Amino acid sequence: MIPGMKFQQYLQDLLEALSRFPWRHTALTLRDRFREDHMGLTASSLTFTTSIALVPFFTVALAIFTAFPMFAKLQGALQ
């Protein structure tokens, strides 16, 4: 048996299984759930909250950089 034959058989089986998967039905279900659960609004809210949460993090980081002179080069690069 050729060493690559197992891998080729695995790929062939995988492609057959993927071809039988109901892609259209899954895509339509995902679209409906996205609309029902207002996922666009949820994603935008999460993005906004994350960006607001990063401000205090960077403030503390810059405060630490100014407290310790060994970080002066890094502080200049960040600013």
C-alpha cells in the first residue's frame, strides 16, 4: 500500500460527506436566526463596548510607562 493512500481515501470520504451536507438549508437557517436574534445589533454593541474598554487599559499602560523610565523608548513608539 502506498503511504499516501490512507490520506487520499480520507480526503475522498471527507469530500463525499461534505457534498451530502445540506448547505442551502443551513445557510437559510443561519440567515433567519441572524435576523431573529438581531445579531447585527449585538455585534455592533460588542464592538463598541470592547473599544470603550480598551481606553482605560491604554491609560494604565501609559501611566506605567511614565512611572518607569526604562520604558521611555517604548512609550515614544506608542505615542
